[in-house]
Amino acid sequence: MFDVMDFSIYEHLPYIISGTLLGYIAGLIPGVGNTIMLLISYPLILNESLLNMLLFYVALISVSQFSGSIVATVFGVPGESSSMPAVAEGKKLFMRGVGNFAISNAAMGSVLGSFMTVGAVYLILPWALELIKTYSSMGVKLSVLVLATLSVIFMFGKSIRINFMLFGMGIFLALVGHNDIPWFVFLPQVIPYDTFPKLLGGLPLFPVIVSLYAFPLLLNSREQFKNFDLQKNYVDNNPLGDHVREFWKNIKSALRGGSWGCILGFIPHMGTILGSTMSYVYEQRLGRRKKTFRKDGDIKSLVAAETANNSAIFTGILPLLLLGIPTASSEALILGFAEANRHVVNFTTTIETDLFHMLVIGFVITNVMALILSWPAVRYVNILTRIKMNHIFYLTLTILVVLVYYTGSIEMDEWYFISVMVALLPLGYLLRHTEPLVLLVAFLLSEKIMSSTVAFYQIHFG
């Protein structure tokens, strides 16, 4: 039996705290999000252990859901993509003067969701491990990869045709250079390897993500929020007891939402969004049938959606922990960081060790910390109205450019990293009206798709 006291909390607490604080910022500032904040945070987790990297990551993505719902409720804009139900209902509640209850109920629901998802994960874990071992990890891995690929192509963006083009573009960029499995040099007659020999080593991860994911995402956010204006200030004069009693009235909605999140969280790339949306729609229909639904802001629908939001997070990272397959852009990035540090991520290094139990404890601690942080922090949310999106855009972009140089200098290739970033920035600008996540996923999963396909073929047909 795992002993909680074996978890050296004091040793790992800095990574939980830093992930919590940066996750709060990621959710509060529109346009930043988990993936861009992970990029900015890279120096903090550089050369760290796999456990510290995952503790930091889980804290960041969990807490961004808390602060994302605050932004969605007060400002009516999504801090995170899965905060859309909070935009719909939270803003209405805020405008009729009960935004404080909307935020507190969402926060308490998120904590309840975190406990529910931990229970669900422990329940399904033995079955998942048995499935992998029975049908070979390679076959299951290839199936999850195909599902992750198809889901990002068919469920994101406005055009499936454009998504296929973006995915092909990501694969093309990932193949540049020398490939090990199978062994070949990609298009030696076309790509000038003799003139630029560093291309044989492939395009480095960091500048590619900055140019083709972060840059178009920031451009979109700047355009979306350039004329934003807050209509009223946030105020909360109610004692803590009032917030708890209000949440207890909505506890059944929270439990239903948490259940939706636990189930739908397994769907690649869409788990938190689908869990949040489905629970929101179900709760609306239930409220209309019972004639309890309020058109001027329905707190039960909001609580269900926000509980589902957080409960989907931990179930959503199981493919990453079990098979080393990311099912979200931020997961792909943290996996890239881990593999750059020569960490192996699969069930033998995560589930069959104490790492997973430590991660669970870190996840619970993070959610409790986020709940405690929500009440004092939300009082200062009005300060965000003084921040201009243009300032965020240029500051974030400057930080990312500096980090491209920094990560390049670690490998003694700083000017190669800068050159790749500059060369790809025009393409990033052209992608600003598309879904850059599709290209990012293709670039990050290309090697895994090829190696898994080759291994599957050799095992079953070779």
C-alpha cells in the first residue's frame, strides 16, 4: 500500500506551487493558454526529473481551468477553450449581480471534479493495463495514435480539407533531415542539406512551435480582444458560508457534470471541451424539463460544466501516462520536453512505479491550493481591464523569441534556432485564420506514428 508520507512533499512542492501560479496566469490572460505558458516556463523545468515535469504540468493545466472560468464569467471571454459554458452562463449571472456565486461554485465544483476523476482513474487503471498487456502495447498505441490524429483533423477548425493540408504540412516539416525508423533522409534532391547541413538533424521543436503555433494563436487573440470593454466591476460582499450553502444547492448538478467529465475525458484533444459542453447541454435540458432553468443565467448548468471541465483533465492524460501518447497540444509539448531530457514515458515508468501515486497526490494538492487561491485573487480581477492586448502580444512574443535563443544556446545552435524561427514566421502569419493545433499535433506525433506503424507491421506481418 502506498504511504502518503513517502511522498517527499517538501522536495517537490516548488514545482506544484510554480505550476499553480503560472496556470492561474495562463487562464486569466486571454491568448496565453496552457501551451504558450508551457513554452514560457521551459527554463523552470529544464533538466528536471520526469516526476517534477509532470507535477508542474498537471498543476498548470488544472489551475488554468479555475482562472479561465473567472475570466469567462467577469469578462465574457474564454480564458481557456473549455470555458465557453462559463462565457454563456457565467456572464449572465455576473450581469445580474451574482457573478461571485458563479465563480465560487465553479471553483468548488472543480475541486469535487478532481476527486471524482481520481476515483475514476483508479477504477479503470487495472483494466487499461490489462488491455495494453493482452493486446500488446504497440497495437493499442497505434490505435490511440490513429484516434488522436483523426479527432484533431475532423473536430477542429472550419474545414476538414484545410486540416488535412495542415496535417500534411506538419508531417513534411517533421520529416526534414535524417530519420531513424525507418532509416532514410527526407527528399535529399530537394532540401539543400549540403548548403545547410544542420537540417540533417531535423527542425528543432521550440522554434517550430513558436512560429507555427504560438505566433498565429497570439495574432488571433490580439484581433479578438482589441476592442474589448468591461461593462461593470466584480464585487463580492457575501461571507464564505453563503458560497458553501449555494454550492450545496447545486451539488447534484456538480456530480452529474463530474461524471460526464470522467467519461468523456478520454477522448483525444476534445475531452475537456466535450465533457464541459455535454454536461452543460444535459443540465440545461434537465432544468427546462423541471422548469428550474433561468434564461438570465443558470448556475446549475454552469456548475455542471465547470465540474466536468476539471474532472476530464486527469482522465485525459491517461494515454500519455500509459503509452506516451499526447492527446492535447500541451501534453505533446511536455512529452517533447521529457523526451529531450531522455525520459521514457509509458506505463512501466509512470504507472508501475510510485510516480503515478505521487502525481495523484500532487493533483489533489493543486486543486485545493487553487480553491484557496481563488477567493483572495478574484477580488483583483478588475485590474485586468488596465492591461492592453497589444502589450500582452508583444511581451509574450518577445519572451518566446528570447527563449528560442536560450534553448538554442543550450545545444550550441542558437543562431540555427533563430534562423528556423524567422524562416517559419511568414508561414505562421498565413496560418492565423486556420487551426494551428492540427499542424502542431502532426509535427509532434510524426515520429511516433511512423515507428508504431513499422513496429506493428513487423510484429504482425514481418
